[in-house]
Amino acid sequence: MYKRQACAGLIATGPVAAWAFPVPVFPEPTGDFAVGTRVVQWTDPFRPEGFTADPDGRRTVVVQLWYPAQKSPAGVPRAQYLGRTEGEARTVSEALAGGVGLPGFLIDGVPRARSRAVVDAPVAGGGERFPVVLFSPGSGGVRSQNTAWAEELASHGYLVAALDHPYDSAVVVLADGRTIRATTASSGDRDRDEELAAGWTAVRAADLGFVLTQLERLDRGETADPLAGRLDTGRAAVAGHSLGGAAALQAARQDRRFDAVVDLDGYAHGPTAPALEQPALALTQEITAGTDPRYLPRLTEALEHSTARSYRLTIPGAGHLTFMDGPLYLPPVPSIVGALGRTKSPRVVAAATLAFLDATLRGRPGDPADTLRAYGTVSSSGARGTATPTP
């Protein structure tokens, strides 16, 4: 999630950084629904845990759900950010800081934050079934890194399921209290790093497919759950930020149950075959001289060799961390969080995502590009065609 070379600049700002890490204030969701949240943990009995040498280990993922809920009474506490408890939130924030070489005191306010959702809030009434959106965080990121985005989608009638990927996420706290820290790391060799990233992407893609299966089981009522019968898993999107965006693209190629893909500024690691059969939206920061020269050609290849209509939205003033919660609390350094500001950043990313999902999962009439171009420059492609700018 955080890039060490970018965030090193935060240390150089000296005393300025201390005031620039406030307690995040999350935007009020704009949809018709209140938002509930809870955390679940699922183990895949058929998949070994490849990050350990334990022959009996099985892949376990921790998933946070945000869902349309009934309005809670005034004064009901809002959900803790970054963890189920403040202790877990501090563990997570310290791991995130340590991962990029920042002193922990700089982000002391972050684990004190509260989001807009209510833990275990009753599911919204009315019997409506909610399309589902699965989310994979960036490398070294965590399930809660896109909380503002997830809450906005949930307020508009979507179920969002965000994953922690053990041994890849910065830190994962399991239900029994065990803590799993990241073991993935750059080798320093570009070709080797690409090989490693492709492998990590494949694990994440398998995690995403497994979670969709668990949501299908949950909806069927195989276990007692208030969301049983309320999830429309036949309308499912897969999304991710950075490395998670690559995982989303891979998951869609491998699993046709996903109907749409959202890549939040993610390099397309791994194979680009078979071709995507689902519509995709790629949100990117502006391409500059400092951008990895392989990034845009690789992403363009993934989108153009598609049998469905896909879109790339380039957002002026965006940085890589614009596409997660970072602008809510990181210093306003354009090279790190972009230049859209604390309020506009989460609004733009969520609004663009909703425009695409409403068209692809809910069948809203019209071309999504008509809405997307309000946020930047749109290129569309598909059916193995050539990208066409739509200014």
C-alpha cells in the first residue's frame, strides 16, 4: 500500500509531519442506507497455506463486511477504524508505519479514529438483495485501508467484502488473537520482483474466489446469518488497489462468477491471458515521467484484449494513495496522496466506482463514460479493440 520511497519524504518534513497526521474524519456516506459492518474469518479446507512449511496448514482469510443497514439510534458508537478493537487498530497502525520506516508516534491519531458504520447493525429492511463487491488491498495494505470507499458503496446498496491476505497484508490479527505479519518483500531485482509479484497475485486471486464461494454459502443459509437471502452473488464485482488491482484482474480471468472488475491504480502483474470477458474499470493517477514505463502498456494490453467494454479513467491531481484512505490523514504532499484534498479524494474515487458498478451490475442505462468523464480523461476499449479517448 504505502511506497517506502514516497513515504520517506514524510520523515523529511520534520515537525510538519507531527501536525499532519490527524485523527481521520470519515465522510458521511451519501446513499439512502445506513451502514453496518462486521468481521468474519474463513478457512479453506482444500487449500494449503503456501507461506508456511506446516503440511497441515490451511489458507485462512479475515474479511470485513460493510452492508446496507437500518439506521441506528443517535449516540450508538461507530466502528473502530483499522481493527475490531483499539488494541488491534494500534497493532495494525504500527505495522503499517514500520513497513515504510515511519516512527509510530507520527500516526498515533489514526487508531483512535471511528468510521461511519455501526458494528453488527441490523440489516436494512425491505428484502432487497444486494450486489456484492470483493476488495483486495495494496501490497502491505490491510482490509480496512479503503473504509471510506466501502462505506459509500454500502450506503448505495452494495455488500462490500474486503480481505486481509495473511503473510502479505502488513499484519493480520486472527480471531484467536494470533498475529501474522507480512513476509513478502522486494528482492531488489526487477525481474525477480515481477516473478514474486505474479505469485502473490495468484494467491490473492484464489483468496478472492474462495471468499465469493463463502458469500454464496452464507446467502444460502448454510450457517445462521442475518445476511442470508439478502446477497445477490449473481451480480458480483471484484476490485483492488495497487497489487490488489492486479489480483482483481487475475481473479476475473480465472472465475467467471465475477461480472465486473475495478482496478484502483494497479499494475497488471501476472499473465494477461486468457482475455477478460467482464467489463473493467481502471482508475489511474496521471502518467508522468516518473511513472514506471511498463505500467501503462501493461494495463492497456489487459484492457484492450478484452471481449467486454472496458474503461480507463485518469484522474487529474491523483496520486497512488488517492485511491485509499490515505488522504484523510497523511500529510497533504501531492507526490504521495495527490492534490485533490481530504474531502474530494474519497468522493471522486467512490463516485467513479459507483457509476461503473451501477451500469454493469444494475443495468443502469447509458454509457458509463458519460458519467466518468466528469472526473477526468476516459479511454474506452473492448472486444479486443483499440482504446478510444473520450474527452
